[in-house]
Amino acid sequence: MTDKPIAILYEHPEWFQPLFAELEQRKVAHEKLFIRDHTYDPTERESAYALIVNRVSAYPSGGSHPEIVLYVKQYLAHLESIGANVVNGHFSYLVGTSKAMQLDIFEQLGLGYPRARVIHHPDQAVQAADGLVFPIVVKPNIGGSGAGILKFDRPDELALAVSAQAIDLGIDHTGLVQEFLPAKGQYIVRVEILDGEFLYAIRLPVAEDSFNYCPADGCNVDNPDLAIEAYTPPDAVIQDVKRILAASRADLGSVEYLVNEVDGGVYYYDINPLSNFVADAPNIIGFDPFERFVDWLLRRASAE
């Protein structure tokens, strides 16, 4: 470990309290960089930190302006330009904040994913849906916790929403028109990877008319009783997820998938480099992932 502290770049007020507690319990020198208050000086060409850990969400929590996402992209590009030691740096954050880029990764790796078209204006949604199988969803390119996703069972419902200007594509005015696949067993699975290795996976039930499956503390206030259970995916899925995270250049993160009830295929649909670990982890998955995370951070910081 160097004499420099570890910096935690974060935004959500609750998600990373366990991380801070673990660092404090081990007496690890660290600084909390709260993104809502953050600025930087491009003339500073050397990092003051042994390691900068990017934990800013692709979709900021209540009280934050969504433009924070655009700011973080600039800061991470600056850190890259000065050669700073960064966990989940510029490219991985771009992937986390772009569902369109995620589609390219799935496609390049030859993996299954729900068919989709990328649009840049709500008026394009009806034409983009032509040839897709309904129901479909329209989702903002930059989003998280199910924010802004709308489901349409029929083409006329989509056309009505477009004419009523009810579709919001979010802060970069880009979105997906995507097939909505029925999940076998009414479950989706979230697989967590740390430093290229399987950390854990959880299975979550599909909730009617909800797209928020965030498992962290303070994240799923609309569905606080969301049932979460530990799950071990097939080896082939774990290998796929490792490839996805590697292509995303993410040091840690999660990938969500479902098994299509119609054809039994595995379909990946979300890459999340934030990796806000599951709440009550010791009781659900049998260990505290923050302990393993800090172990790895200390090794990474020592290698600076």
C-alpha cells in the first residue's frame, strides 16, 4: 500500500455505507468523493490517490441531477488522460450508461439478447417496432432501476403513447425499442463478477408491471418485499458473463439475464458496472461481498 489514500467516488447516500464501514474498520486511509459536490482542475496532472474507485450510478438517485452522469464521463476521461489508477474507468462507465453500447457487446460476443432497435426521437418508435414481436418495451439509453421503461402490448398502444408525447428517452435523447421476453419461471438472474472471477449470483422474481430489480439497500422502495435468493447459474452462463464484463473493461460489475419461456434460450439484457451489492448479503448469499471487495481494492492500490 502506498502513502496515498484510496478515493471512493460515489453518489448514492446509502449503497456504500457498508464499504465505508469496512474501510474504517480496517483503518484504511480513504477519502469520500461525493459526486454532487465534486469539481476538478484539468491542470492537475498527477493523481492524489493510490486508487480511485468509481461507484457512481448510471442513473443518479433522488436529489441528484441526471446531468451528473455526463459530468462523471468527463472526469473519468480526465483521470485516464493523467494515468490515474481507476476502478471501472471511462470505457466501463460509458458501457454502463449506454444500453445501445451494451447491445453491441452482446452482438459482438455472439450472445442472445432481446431484439431491439436504437432510436433518437420518440416519433421513431412506431417504425422501429415494425418487425418486432409484441409486447415491446421502450427504454431510455441512460437509465437504471427500471426508470423510464414503458411496456406496450400492441402496436396501437405504442402509437397512442407516441401521439400523446408520453415517451421520454432521457438525458441523451436516445432509447431502445426492444422485445419483451417472458421469463421462464418468472425469474431473472443477476450475476456479479469481481476482477474477472465469479463472486455470486441471485435470482429475483419478475414483478407485474415493474422493471426495478435493484437488490441494494434503499434502492427498491417501490417493492421492498422483493424476494431474493442465492442462485448458481450454469457454467456456460458464468463464462459468458465473464466475457461480457471483460469486453466492458469493467473491474467488477453485474450482468442480468433471463431464460426465455418460449424457446428456452438464455438472453442477456443489462450490464451494470456499478455492482451495488445485494442487501443482507450474509443471510442471502452466505458472505459479505464488501470484505472481498476491500481485499481486492487493497491489492489493486498496492500495485499502483
